[in-house]
Amino acid sequence: MAMDHGYGAAPRARAHFLPPVLRAPLEGRTWREFGWILLSLPISVFLFAFAVSLTAAGAGLLVTFISVPLLAGSFAALRGFGAVERVRARALLDVDVAAPEPVRVRKSGAAGWIGGILKSGASWRHLLYAVLHFPWAVFCFCLTVPLWTTGWALLLYPLWQWVFPVYAGVDGLQLYGDGTHNVYLDSPFEIAVTCVAGLLLTLATPWVVRGLTGVDRLMVAGLLGPSRLASRVVELESDRGVVVDTAAADLRRIERDLHDGAQARLVALAMDLGLAKEKLTEDPQAAARMVDEAHGEVKVALQELRDLARGIHPAVLTDRGLDAALSAVASRCAVPVAVEVDLDRRPASAIEGIAYFTVSELLQNISKHARATRASVDVWRSQDRLMLQVTDDGRGGADPAAGSGLAGLAERLGAVDGILAVDSPAGGPTTVTAELPWRG
């Protein structure tokens, strides 16, 4: 099956004239993360008070009939607040967290909804977020706000130092005072040292902010998003859809190849043999020529059927394994290919087939698009993973994100928990690494 390799010019990264440590205080990311910390304090105070008060009230009223609906209502409200927090995290922390799994209602009516929301693990994770985020938000606010304001105030001290002699009647910012002796930052040297201290503090604070908001990212993703089990279920459902679509596409391709190739030739062959039978007594020489032509058509049809069978599952792969099958594929490549297979035993037949077709498609696209002079294929086992690596010295620039056939190949591998990694700088070389589960 042919696919576009996606070769082309690689996008150029944006150049920065300043190193990261110098541009960090002025970057939009730093200010957005600082805005997250500023907003987290009032939001977390409200969420903490709401969660604790309603949960405590619901627990305290367990002997009454309103406790369970009260707890369910508080959980529903917390899930709504969680949606707001995910939007805030997407805007300020640049982290996109999917919504948690929906409430599973097994019975109709209000009782079914209440039971579903109380049994939902996502509801309890939202409650845990409201409780845990409050002390963390207080800590982050009390640490970053003084660092941020003090750093900028000291860095810009020469711009506002005049305020002290004009309005406070002192020479500058008081560094020390005990009633008899006072030290003010007023000399040029002291002002310069103050600016340097402010600069160092200003340069260091963004990295403190990034470290603190990294914990916030983990909390939002771990407590307000879908659970690992739910994410795995969604992933498996998606993989199942990819497998079904791939199988359907392969069946359509086989049906098309049979209809347009071997079947059409066999129909023409049957007609030619019928005509030859009619001419056998009247014109034996013409009948012999028609039989000879039909014999050639049989050979072509047999070759097409062999090619089709090889495309479905080559016999050499079944009989002799990946080493012989990949060597056969490499021999048909337009460029010289060195094949190295280091396996002590064979993996599962399904994984072996996927590995064969992965290498086959990559070599086919090297022949068509890479403009390479040589290539190599390496296959080995790493613990419970089957590793494939195809390298060529072509023009490079292959990018799965460009909508090429590499993206479809990555989807096929992902359907069986595989991974496809492409390293293809402009000008080459290109290295495509695939990981598959062993499943021996």
C-alpha cells in the first residue's frame, strides 16, 4: 500500500536573541502563570469553604433524608467548578485537560442520578482537589507575590528613590535603624547594588513560579481530568475503531485488486478458451494461437494472485520469520538496504505481520520519495518490546504531523499499543523508529 512519506522542508524554529534566563521575566508564559497564582488564592478559598461546609453538613445530617441529596448536589457543583478550573488551566497554564468520565446513571430518575454521582470516582477527586489546593494556593501566593514585587521594586529603585526625600524626609530606602543609627540606600554604589539584587531576584522568580505551577498542572490533570482507567478505555475504543477501519480498507483493496486484476483476466481467459474451442475444428492454427495467448494470460493472472497473496500475508514470513521476509522486501527496494535482525525467537504472528508491513511501507516510500542512495533496517528485542528502525540518507524533512501516510502508519501501530517516532531533519538523514509489544 503506497503512502506519502511526508518529505519536505522542516519548519524553522523561532530564533531568540536573549537566553531563557534573561527573557523569562518578560515572557507571556511567566505572567500567565503568575496570574494563575494570584487567582488561585481567592478561588481556592471559596472552593475549600464550599466543599468543606457542604460535605460536613451532608455528613452531619446522615440521619435525615436531605443528607444524600445535599452531598450529591455539592459534588455536582464541584464538578462544575472543576470545569471552570480546567478552562483556567488551559488559558493560563497551557495545559489541556479533558473532562472526566461522565456520571453513569444505572437507574432512571433522581435516585439513579444521585447514586451515580456519589459512586463516581471523578466526584471524589474533585472534592480532594478543593481540599488540597487551598493550602497549596496559600503557600504559592505567600511565596511568589513577595518575591515578585520585591524583585521588581529593587530593580526599579532608581526610578522611585526620589519619593523618600520629597515625601518622607529621608535620603532613601531604610536598610537598618535602631533609634540612634540609620542606614539608607542613597549613595550611587548602594543604589547600584540594590538594582543588582533586584535583577537577580527578578530573574530567579519566574523559575520558582514555573516550578510551583508545575505542581498545579499535575493536580489539575490528576484530580480534575479523567482517571487513568477511563483514559485507557477511551484509548482502546479508539484503537478498536482504527483496527476495524483498517481491516475494512484492506478488504476493499483486496476486493478491488481481485475485481480489476485477476478476476478480469480470468473472465477474458474463459472467453478466449471458448472461442478457441469453437475454432478447434475449423481453424486449428488460430485455435492454437488463442490457446497460447490464454496460456500467457494464465501466467499473468497467477503472478497477480501471488502478489496479492504476498500483500495479504507472505508465505516466507509464515515459514521463515522476519529475517527472511524483510530480506526479500529489501531486495525489491530501489536502493541498497542492509537488513539486521537480532531476535532469539519469533514474536506473536499478528505482531510479526504488523512489523513486516511497517518496514515494507517505509522501504516503499524510501524508493519513491526519499531520494536516498542507501538504507538500513534493524530489528531487535528490548525487554517486552519489538524494536524496528529504518534509516535512509535521503533528503529528510519527513513529518507525520503534515498529514502524510506516516500519520496513518502511526495510527495502525497505536492500535496495538505501538509507537512510531520520526527523526528527519531537513537534508537528512531520516530515522524512523517503531515500537511494538512483543506478545510472544
